[in-house]
Amino acid sequence: MDKHIFSRWQISLCALFVLADGLFLPLDSASWLSLLCGTAAAAMLLPPLLRLPRPLLNAACTLLALILILHSIRRLFLFWQYEGTPAALATALLLLTAWLLSWRGADCLFMWSLPVMTAAGALLLLSAAVTVPDWSLRYLVLPSPAPFLRDSARAALGFLSVLLPAHLAGNAKAPAKGLLLGGGLLALLSLRALLLLGGASYAYPMYAAASLAAVGDLLKRCEIVFAAVLALCECTRIAVCFSFLRSRTAFKAAPAKVP
Amino acid sequence: MKRITAWMLLCILPLSGCSAESPLPVSAAALSRTAEGYAMTAELIRQDSLDGDAAPVYLTAEGESLSALFEDADRKLGGHFYFSHAETVLIDLTLAQDGITELAAYLAARTDARLTLRLVVARGAPAEALLQLDALGESIPGVALYELLQGLARRGDLPDLPLYKVHNALQQEERLLLPCLYQTEDGHAAAEGFAVFEQGKLAGFLSQEE
């Protein structure tokens, strides 16, 4: 990495990376709490993971990048199919955008993430805030210990994918803060969905809850903006994966130094 | 990076599904149970008059299941059954007695149905007849019905129960009260009393005072 990557850029990119899961979170009575605990656990595990031997870390991150790209393509395709959008075209456009984002290099991606995270965070918070009058606290219940621990462990494992941007940044402290920021926002979105929808089942509960965000009779069906913001986060996640893979390819293709 | 951000926004805009073309949006629908399955009368809004006025037209559809019913309506409009503007669904007594759990779950799962739409039970007359009664405040009866229900819910005369709350109550097998609609002597639709649902099926009626 040639240029210095400021902490706030690292925080923003890692938060966007984590928020990519926002559209696909399942909903149960304690999922928001599991997300919070999972985030905290993953933030604690991140620094020791970054101290793993370099070749092992590189191999793990390369594998992780490939898995995450395929995972993102699959879930976005299914979501767009459900939503009635031409799924193949939308996925192709998103991949192309992610590739263009990664083309300028990781430092540009980090720099770009700060204004995007600011806008995304503000829109997500606004989307949650306008639904506050409709929240029903009777849906809040104490979780059963065993499923709660299982869900927290699963969430922590998922959040550890932030290892990828953290490795790209070569730092653990700021990415852990980004993870906490993104995980906190995800927990808030999950809590919002629970307090609005209760225990009813929906294919995409976060998306369904966002559809209830309205400003009077003037502005309704805000779920499109919500989905667009989270699709942008998904695009950023794929761009991080592409960027990492490009950096590894460039490293391997570089000629060996003559002694 | 600015160009890429602009490109990104351009990519996202068409994904919203919004377009200038919205032929005959549905404003309300009346659903009933038949021997063969389900029947629906949907109120569509025609906006092609030269003087700019909107006028209601009614479409009937039938199907063995709810998905077949909506598929039939879609086929009759050449694939342009535009349900995302619907705000009220009138439930006929035949359907209320049979149970509305499946209906609420089906509507909640449809991407084009608003989770804020209101369900109301037709009492004393078939739901499709109540839907087509002359409205006092609006030229479109279905729109007038929604405004009536919305106004009464805001005043606290009716419980505020949009689709997502109904769906949740039915899934939790809670007791549910839905507003009733009846035909007044002067031929208009008015809300009065409640239909009580237990285990998703009509269990009786309550007056406004009860």
C-alpha cells in the first residue's frame, strides 16, 4: 500500500463491508441481541487473527474473497428475482460497478468509503427513526440461552469476514471499530424489524420493515432507498474482494528482485 | 471515483421498478370464497379521460387458490395487474368464516402488496357490492373507503390494524378484531362494529360500544 490510509477511511470501509448483510438478515425475537454480541466477539478476535503468519493469512483471505463474491452474487440474484427486477442484468451491473471500483486500487476504495458510509449511515438511521412511533415493545422478550449462544457464535463467525478489509488495510484497531459500527447498525435494523413485525415470517424481514417507513402521506414505500443503500454496501464488499484478489495477482506477477 | 459513484446511482435507479407506465392501478379489492375456490372484484382506476378525471372500473377474477386468483386477474389485464397501489381489501363473510390466515400470509408475501393496506369485513351485503357503492367524498369508492378507515383509525374509533399487524396476530394465533363495513339506508358504505377472529376464523361480531 503506497498511500497512508486514515483510520476513518478504514472504519468506513469495514462498516460498509459489514452492512452488506443488512438486506438478508433473518428475524427472530433475539436476533438483534445476537448480532450485538457477535459483533463484540468478532471485534475481540480480529487482532489475534491478523497476527497469523503472513502466508497463512494471505491464503485464508484469498479463499474468503472468492467465497464472499460467490455468496454475494447468489443472494443478490435471489433477492432481485423475488423483488421482480431483471436479476441477471442487475447482478451483472453490480459486478461491473464493483470491478470499476476496485480498478482504482484499494487506497481509492478506502477514501471513497468515507462519504458513502456517511450517506448510507444517515439514510439507514433516518429509515429507522421514522418508524419509531409504530414500534411495539411487547415483542421484546428474553432469549433462550442455547439458541441465543448459537446465533451469537454464528454472527461472530460471519462478522470475521471483515478480516479481508482489515488485512488490506494492514491494521486491526480501526477495522474493529468499523466492525462495531456496522454491527451496531445491523443490530438496530434488526431491532426495528422485530418491534414492527413481531414474530411474523417474511422472506426479507429487514426489507419488509423498511417498507413501513413513511413520512406522512407524502413519502411512502421507502424500502427502495433502503435496498439501494444496502445493495451499495454489497457492491462495496465485492469491490473489496476484487481489490484483494487484484493485489494478490499483482504481487505474484511482479518480477523477482535481482540481488 | 465521482464518475463511478454517478454510474452506480444510474445503475440503481432502474432497479427501483418505478416507471411512467402504470396502467390501471388497483385501488381496492373485494375477496370471497366460492365452491371452486376464490373470487375477486378489483377496483381499477382509469386515468385516460380527456378532462383529466379518474374513474373506477371493475375487474372480476376467479381461481382455485389465491395465487391462481391473482394470476387470473393478471392474465385478464395482459400482465398489467398493478396491485401495489391497493390500500383496502374487503373480506366477504364466506371468506371470513373459512379463515383469513392464508390470505394475510399470501398478501404479506406479495412484493407488490403494501404492508399498510387495511382489511375490512363486509357485513349484510356481499363484499363486491359494498366495494362498488357510491362514495360521498371521492369519485373512486375504494379510495374513499380507505380514507374513511384511515380517518376513523386516527380518531381512535377503530383499532389501527394494517396488514402487517393482522398477519402477525394471525401467526401468533391471537384474537383479532377487524372493522366491519355495511350498506347504509341511503346506499353508501359505512364502518360500524367489529368482526372477531379466533384462530384466524370469524367467531362473531361486536358492536362499537362493546
